[in-house]
Amino acid sequence: MEEEIREKIEGYLLKKGLRRTRQREVVVEAAFSTDDHFTADQLWERARAIDPSVSRATLYRTLNLLVECDALREIDLGGNQKHYDPNFHAHPNHSHLICTDCRKVVEFEDDHINLLEDCITRRLGFKPKNKMLRIEASCQELKDRGVCERADG
């Protein structure tokens, strides 16, 4: 985990008058042990692999704290589930391409999209606090082979 993120989390806990507990530290460790997006359930499995005593209540409270202090970003990748993005600090302008068949997620960055977003927001008199672009499409594997190995059913 980046030192900047660690300091941000510790500063936020201090500001809120919250203690650094072992369970909370395990959840933070599990959240930042990957660059992949994850759901709360996936994070819980990861955290419990480190320390089986981690409770769901602690996990959800810690997730909320991480989002509140801007260490994690909550994102919508479809599928009626919240996902969390641990690497938006390293790549703040990345976007997501999601396969509508297999739900594969590909992150990408593009300077042209960033320029277009800046032009649109300035023209309309906005100063964005954050930007998210999600594109849903069928992946090339389905088109090439007629089937996608990752697709449900």
C-alpha cells in the first residue's frame, strides 16, 4: 500500500476519534493487497484468509470509512453490486470497459477522453470532483469464437 494512502487512512481515523484495531487493519491490508476491483463479499473472503475473526460488521464499517476518506472509490460495474476500486489514486483518470456477456472488466486511460471531459465540463460551467466512464460492450472473444468462456450459461 502506498504511504500516502496509509497516512490518509490513519489521519482520518485520528480525526474521527477511531482506534486502529487489528480487524480494521486486516480489512485495510486485504483491500490494498490487490489492484483488482472487488465486492464486499470478495474482500471479506480475503480478510478472513488473513484473520478468521474479522466480522462482517467491521468489514462494512471499515469499507465505509475507506470510501469516506477517499482511500477507496465505490464504483458501479453493473450487476446490481457495489464494487470498490483500490487503484484510482495511481490512475485517477482511468475508465472501465465491461463485457455485457461475461462481465470481464478492462481498465483503460485515454488522453482524448480526458480532454473531451474537460471541454464539456468547462463549457457547461462545471468543475468536476470526480469522473467515471463506464462502457458496456461485447468482448472480442464472443465475436471471434461465437462463445465466451467466461460468460454465464
